[in-house]
Amino acid sequence: MRIPIARFQRCTRASVLFIAWTFVLATSGTSQTRRLELADLGREIGLSTPRMSPDGKQIVLVQSQINYQDNRFERTLVMVDVASGARRELTPGRRTVADPRWSPSGDRIAFMANEEGKPVQLYLLPMAGGEARQVTDGKRAVEQYAWRPDGTAFAIVTEEEPVEPTGEEKHNKSFEVGDNVYLAQTAPLPRRAWLVPADGSKPTRLPPSSGSVVELRWVSQDQLLIVTKPRPHSGEPERTIAAYDAGAGTERVLARLKGSFGGGLRVSPDGRTLAWAQPRGPEIGFRSRGMYLQPIAGGEARLVSGDLDRDVQSYSWLPDNSGVVLQAPDRTRIGIWITPVGGAPRRLDWGALDPSSELDIGSDGSIAFVGRSPHGPPELYHTPSLEAAPRRLTDLNAELAARELGRVETITWDGPDGFKENGVLIYPPGFTAGRKYPLVLSIHGGPMGTSTEGWSATSQLFAAQGWIVFLPNYRGSNNQGDAFQRAVINDAGDGPGRDVMAGVKAVKALGIVDDQRVAVSGWSYGGYMTAWLTAQYQGWRAAVAGAAVTDWFDWYNLADLNVYAGLGLGGSPWLKDNAANYWRQSPMAYAHKIRTPTLILSTTGDPRVTVTQSYKLYHALKDNGVPVQFIAYPVGGHFPPDPVHQRDVYRRWIAWIEEHFRQGAVAGK
């Protein structure tokens, strides 16, 4: 299950104190070297959504920090000067800011935020000085917005307000379900588009009058592109792209597609061409996405990424309209390609640095992005052009970078079925050749995810326990082409399991693994693989299965994406004899074979992998006398959204494996 999880996100006296405090935080502790500890997870400064000012001289971005005392992520807007790297806070006292965007003239910054207990609203901050002003005041949260090209208004998306029944019917809470998550307590409401003047005056409803708005983009002063789906249900796959001319009052459909777009719509600077990423085949999510361009005035969409056999995830137009810059996983890195409108993609080389955000390209061709390296936590970078070496503008995570970290390297092996496969090894700090160390598998989710060499605080934390950490990329991973990604279709567990075990064999061949202390773990599809591997292969000392898919029937029938599962499992389980196929690929069919002590973790309100699946695994292991512990977090989300529960996940994860490694050492003696 793809996680679309991401998770560690004027110059007044207060902002001066902010600068001084972050400088102390960044430099304290660097005089003495020690390994990462659990507490260090709370010290990483999150950076996201960098936005270049129209003149290219300033960058605004969201900076986040963990507050364990109040159990929240505290976010603020920070301005960074490109020339000097000087940094100042723009929103002191606000903790929930998100999605900053410069006005077209650069005199204001819009952002989303909410007051305690109130829905998210849109705010405007003048660059000439003064406090942020609230622009919207609706009963429903603002979910997205876009500046009108002249800077006088916004197009926003909010949930439609329901019509409240009166009389006796006000007690009637029944609703039609449809393809929606089983956690729903009311019918899902469609999203609507509104035009909101920047001065905060009365908003105007925008078309369409039917369907549910997914995304919107301005093309010109009066023309707006709006993506809709026919129903607001979470499992609805259909999408329509339409152009609305506010002046003429007309609507024109540009495309009807199945599935969401990889990184959203991107309109060329001249307003003539639309770019989006779309799967190369009908199995949405199970096929790699290519880059498509379509004339907005009319014409067919065409694939421009050509022979670039990678899963395109984000993209930005070049300011001269000559092409698009693409980002995609490439083996154990994040690749960047310049893709001309009429030419072949060309890969850039930024050394060990990988972007961890979209590239924000200014009108002069300069670029701002958040980047990371194997031993470098996220920082803000800038480059005057794609061809120039990026320059780091911040050093907020210097304290973590100064820790004694494990060496990170890529390992490759010949997998089954002719695939050349890869993964990442992280060695324990102070690794000594000739010694053998415990091995812990940390398997990514998706399955359309990728483990890369880029900084991972949790992987380094695992390595700091004295473990070799192995992060395998198995078939279904989106890092080496469509054939590898689609090979997981109707082969959910067996093929990926053989891929992982071939990788384990390659790691053991290095002569560095203590065969008596090997553990397997993962979250989401990584949890699925953990349950599958412990059922199909023996020799594990411990296992941690987080939000594990254990029964494909539950995923198809109960999860938010529900029917999408059928695209990878031969269709609906209720057609023909496909139910047997679903059961054959479900770990629950083999759970009676599991003998590995297993820690099960899940949130009770997980919409992606319902907690019912963890209950099934728990009872199967308990009934068969296997040591098992099931920890549930009474929160929503596919992974706990709050920092205290996130820390608890990793504390239990590490403790479970360490406990059983100790027991293994005693048993070995």
C-alpha cells in the first residue's frame, strides 16, 4: 500500500530569538560524537515546500519541529535569503502553517493554517510588514488553493456543506456506502471550487455543478483547469480534466482518464501545454508512470518521456517552455532528467545529493529544493541553473549529521526470473571487518515504493543498535522500470519473497552476518512481506509486522482504495473463481506455518490497511502458540500521525528485536 506516507515536516525580536535558538540547536553536541538514540528522532528539523520569490532572491518554506510535551509537530514559515543564507521566521506563534505560495507580484505570501479546534483557512502575509490576514472564514476546511494570475483572487477547494434535515428526519443518519472505506460514518461529501477575492469579500461558486473536485490550476486570467471525479468516494478511479472559461461561461473537456495523476497537473509558463504523469498500462499503481503533454487549446496527449523507463513522480516546467524536469526513483537514488518537448530525456548528476521535495524552478531558471544525502539530513539547497552544482543554504540538522553514523552502500544481486536487483545496506557505526553482526530487514511499503541511499533517521537508528540493516527493493518497486514494477501483478507474495531471499543470500555471502540473529520487519506492504516471509521461510529470530496486509479480501472490501486491489490480483475476488486466487496470495492462508516471535503494530483508524487484518494475524499466531504481541494505537491514519506514538512505534520495534536477539544468543550458547 503506497504510503503516500511523508511524515517529518517581520524581523521582530521573536524572529531574532528564533534564529539564535536554531543556530544553537544546529551546533550543540557536535563537539562529541555519539550514535543516534531514540531521542534523536525528535531533534530532526523538517523542511518542506520550498517556494522561490518571483525575483529569485528569497525562498519561503515550511520548517517543522517535534514538541513531545504537547504531542504535536510545530510548523512555521521561514524566509531564506538566497545570497547570504540569512533566515528569519515569518509566522511566530502559528504552529499549523502549510503550503506557502508567493503572489504573482511577490508582495504577499499566502498560506494555509488553522486556529485551535477550527477548520483550516487561507491567510495572506504582506511582505511590506504587518500581521497575516485571514482571507477565508468557511465552515469547511480549505483543502487547496491557487493564485489567480493577476493576484486579485484565489481559486480554492472545500468540502460541500451538507443540507441538514429538519423535523423527524434530523434523527435519520443513514447513508449510501459505495466504494468507500469501512470507517466512514456518513456519506462522503463532494469537493467544490470557489473564487475568493484576495480582500476577503464574498466568494463565488465555480463550475462544475456535479462531480467532486480533485485539483485545479489556472491557465490564464479567466481560464481554469479543474480535475473532477464523478463521485467523492475514496475508491473512485475515474478522472476528468476540463477547461472552464469564466468570461465566456463555457466548459471544455480535455481528457477522461482512469486513476490519479502522479504529481498533479502542471501548466506550461505560456499557458499552452498541460503536463501530467499517467500509468503506462491499465493497472493503475502497478505500472510505472510516463510523462504526457497535451495542448490546452485542443489535441491529443502524447508521451514525451520516451525511453525513460522509470516511474515519474514529480515534474516542473522549464521557464522557457522548452521542456519538463522529471524526478523518479532510479535504483537506489532519486534521478533527475531534463526532458525537452521534442527530444530525449537527459539525466543530471548532482553527486550524492538527492532531492526530497519537488524542484521549484524560478523564472530565471534558478532552483530551490530540499535535498538529502546518505549521511546528510534534509537541508535547503539552491542552484542558479540545472547545470550548476547546488549550494546548501541551511545547516539546521548539523547536530544529527555529526553523529557517528553507519556506512551506507548499494548492494546488487541476480534475482529470480532474470531481474538484476538492488537494495541498500547500512552498517553499524564502528563496523569492524571480520566480525559478524545481527541482520535486520526493513522492507519498504507500496509495493510501489523504493529504498534509496538517502538519509533515513530510522534506518540509522536501527544500525546504531549494532545491526546491519538491509532494505531490499523487490519486484513491484518503482525504481527500475515498468517490467519490474508490473511483475508484482498477480504475484503479490511469492515473487517478491524470492527476490528478498535472494538479497538476503547476497548479504550473507559477504561473510558479515550472524546467521542466528536475523530479523524481518516492515510497515504496510512491508508488513505484508514480513508476514509472508515468516510463513514461507524459517530461520528468523524475530519479526515486526506494522499495518500488515494479511487478507486481500479485507483490503478489497474495506480499505479506502478498496477496488484498486483488484488491478493487481486479477480483478474482483467475487468474479468467476478469483476468490481462491486472493486467498492463495494472502498471508493468512499460511499463517499456521509461522513460528517466528512477532510484534504486530497498527492504528485502530487505519483507512488504508484496516486493523481487522492485524487482529486476524494475532489470533492465528496466538492459537498456534507463537510468541506474539499486538499493540494498537487509538488514532487514525495509516501510520500514527502524532510524534509521541511515532516514537513509541520505533521504541517497541527496536525493543522487540533486541529482546529476541538476546534470547537467541543465550540459546546459541
